[in-house]
Amino acid sequence: MEKLHEYQGITGRLHQWRDSIKETCNKFNEDYLKKFTEQIENTVSGQLKGNVRAESDFSHIYRKKSRAELIRVSAAVMGIEFSYAAETAFVSPTLLKIGVRHQQMTLVWALSPLVGFFVCPILGSLSDRCKLNMGRRRPFILLLSIGIVIGLILVPNGEFLGYWFGDENEYYHESKVRNAYSHPWGIFFTILGTVLLDFDADACQSPARAYLLDVCVPEDHAKGLSTFTVMAGLGGFFGYSMSGLNWDETEIGRSLGGHVKAVFSIITVIFVTCVTVTLTSFSEIPLWVLSNSQSKIYVQDQEPSRQNSATYGTFEEMEADSPDVYEQARSDAPIHDSNEINDIIETSFTTTCNVEMANEVKCSLQEKSVEIESLRHYLLSIVNMPFSLRMICLTNLFCWMAHVCYSLYFTDFVGEAVFKGDPKAAQGSERQIRYEEGVRFGCWGMAMYSLSCSFYSLIIDKLIARFRAKHVYVGGLIFYSIGMALMALTRAKLSVLIFSWTAGVMYSTLFTMPYLLVAHYHNLSTFDLNENGEAKRETSVRGLGTDIAIISSMVFLAQFILSLCMGTIITSSGTTTSVICTASVLSFCGALSATKIMYLDL
């Protein structure tokens, strides 16, 4: 009877609840978790070996895109710029606050470019050859985005993680000066997050830009790149504006752990949302589909498929009864990747060429594609660049060096040179408060630069059409050089806001012009001029993703060079104003280099 009363009482109910919960968990594991795990395994396996279905509709690749569709494709770069805004606004002040000196702080920025300069072009080469069912560019966007998220978590929480690993909880020693030796683990985690965030944010832009060019017809390249830059500018504007607010005075800021943690937490959510929008926008044509000569790409509307897509090497529009169709296919079809030969064949089914002719074209072009079957060729293409691409790289190097001076050290310049603050001053002192105000005010200046970048990007394609590409390219760099020189001379709050607009013009130029020129070269299969100054068709094969990655990798080289010497420049001059002066000089050098670029008919 005692046992019966026990099971009928509270103990009995607890046993029943325990058994019920256990049964529910077992049922969930059998019905849902197991199926979910199997689905993930099948998805991963399908991505690696390619889907057996080749009858997919890729008509969206061969039609012009609306502005809304281009915004979806470009959403990822908006999230990247949100992340970049938080990084550039807070990493330098954060490192200085926990005891890192200027000369050491600038060297921190050399770590990620040291890796990125060599890895970024290789990632571009691998993306050209990626055979996943997801496509060639989106897997790399996803992979690098994971690194950005980890960096966004580590940077604001590095000091807190350091306490877990044994750092001292005292901010100050008897000298009332912050000491780096008391925060070794905090500095380590902050630097690790900085490297991940900086490298992945810069590297992710290359596959994102290549993805845009892949899913757009050549007629949309200028419009697409300008939209891409507008989204980047808006991301920077809102990111810096968020950084400029004082989140310590808000309930959200206090609940999330303070100003810096609040900004990084909100930006992490925004970044994940933006990347998801891009990854779900348009499906890519997998490389294994293009390599299968038996598969046919079904296109609902055949007229758009006759557009000459540089990325996938489609034919120009041809008449069915033209006697020169075969010869044109043999000799003039532009080829940019190893997958394009079979793509030419498959697209020819939709452009009135028959199967026999397609097979003959395949045989005639096979010899031309032998060298592109290995990664070694892509690596050699990085070294053996045409003169036109070398000049774009040199110009891009000067431009990125000029921009990095502004973006990485600007808030520190405003806090010290404009507001007369000191990042290492005692907590609560007047100079420390002035420095904090200067950093927040500098964020508003950088918000103005991002906003001007968006506005200028809306009209840059129209300026190119009216004044030609050379004048727009050179003029944008000179405009920035003059603005930085005036800011260094005045060093006033108003000049911070006004002359930051010139940085937006340069950034828009930097984001648009090099890639527009590279896409134009690939579209015309022309990278050089002959003795008469006429365009010469390229005989070797180059990957669009590789060339875009090479151009983009200049940001790593620029950041590495500046990181090695900027600390010495600041220490020797005794003022952070030297950062802005250096930006002005480098931008002028970029303008001189831009005059030597091959512009063709742009």
C-alpha cells in the first residue's frame, strides 16, 4: 500500500512525466532528427558528386536583370560593408585601449593581408574550377561568410575571453597606464578575430562580384557593378551610423554589454540576413552540367539565350542559314574557362546549330583548351599577366593604399588630432572622454563617405557614358587627393564631415572601374593592342574569377605595405595627421597610373 500511494502521489507523477518526456525525445529522434541528418548527408553527397538531373532551367542567366534583382544579388556586399564598418571603427581604438602601442597596432593589420595576398587569387582560381552542384561562386561566399561571423564574435569579446584564460582583471597598474602584458589572452583573441574578419571580408568580395558578373548578361555589367557599389556604400553608411550612436545610453546597449558589443551583435544579425538573400537569389549553372556534352540546358525563352555572355562563352546571335556559322564557331567564340567549350556546344542547341556541328566544334576547340585543365595554368596566369592587367593592378594598389590610410586609421586620427584626446589616458579623464567622442564623431565622418559612395555610384555609369572611362577614373582619384590634403590642413570637425565625401567618390571609383574594365576585356577577349593601336584578340585562356581575384588581392598588398610603415610614419611625425597626408599623396600616384590603363572603347 505504501508503494501504491507513492506511485499515485507526487513521485508517481514525476515518474510519469519523465517517461513521457523520454518517449517524446525518442520519437523525435526517430521521426525528425534521423531524417534531418540523412537529408543533410544526401545534400552534401549530392553537392560533391553532382546531381544526376541536368534538365534544369537556367533562363535567368541569359536575360537582363531588373534593379530589384541586382539588389538581391548584391545584398551580400552590403552585409560585408556593415561588418567592415564595425571593424575599421573599433579595432584600432580597442587594441590601443588594452595596451597595444601605435607601432604594434599598425602591424596587426599586416597579418590578414599577408595571408590574403597569396590565398585570394588561389581562391579565385578554385572558384573557376568548382564543380559543386551549388555553383562556382556561392560555395566560397558561404565559406568566407562563416569566417566573418566568427570574427564578429571574437573582436568585441576578445578581452572578456582573455579573462577566462587568466588575464588580470585590473585595467591599470600603479602608473595608471594600460599595460599589454596584463591582457595577453585578450589581445590574442582580439587579433585573431581581427584577422578572420579582415581577411574574410576582403576575400568574400571577389566571389560575390564574380557571382554578379556570372548571372548577368554583359549589357548589365555596368548597371550591376554600380548597384553592387551602391549597396556597399549603403552598408557602410548604416554601419558607421550605428557605430556613431552612443549605445551605452540605450537599453539595448546596456543589455548587450555596452557600446561595442551592441554594435557587433546587431551587425552580425544583419550580415547573416544579407548573405542569405544573395545566396538564395539566382542559381548558378554548375560546372558539371556544362561539362556534360549529353545534357541540354533548357531555356524557356530562346531570344535572351543568344546574348553574348562572356562568362559562359555563348555564341553571338547567328542566322541558321549562314555559311559562316561553322567557321565562326571554330575561330571566334570567346573562351574564358575550361567549362566553356562544352557550354558553347550546349548553347548552340538553342541557336539552331545541330548536334553534328556541335560535336565537330568540340573536337576543333579541344586542343585550345588542353592547358586550362590544370590549376597550374591558373597560377601561371597570375604571373603572366598582360600589360593592361598589370596597370590596373598597379593603379588598384595605389588606390587601396590611399583608401586603407583613411579607413583603418581615420577614427584614431579624429580622436587624437581633431579632438585632442588620448586612447591610453586614465578611464574617466578628460582626454580619454575627448578621445571617445572623437572616435564616435569619426564614425559619422565615415558614414558621410559611405553615403557619398552610394550617391556617386548611381551616376558613375552615366558619367562614363558622357565623359568616357579614363576621365572618370583619373578625375575621381584626383578629387580624393585634394579632399584629403584639405582635411589634413584644416583638422576641424566640419572638414571631417565635408571632405569625407571625397573618400566616397574614390571608393566608388575603386569599386567599379577596375572590374568594369576587366569584364570588358573578357567580353571582347582582348587584353592588348597591336602595333597599330587596334584591339588584339587574346589567344590564351584566362579565368574571369581569377582575374577579378588578382585585382582584388591588391587590397591585401596595400594593407600589408601600409601596416609595416604607417606606425613608423606616425611615430616619426608625432601626429596622426600624417595618415591623411599619406592618403593624399598615394591617391595622386594612382591618378598618374590610371592614365596608362588600356580603356578600349569605354
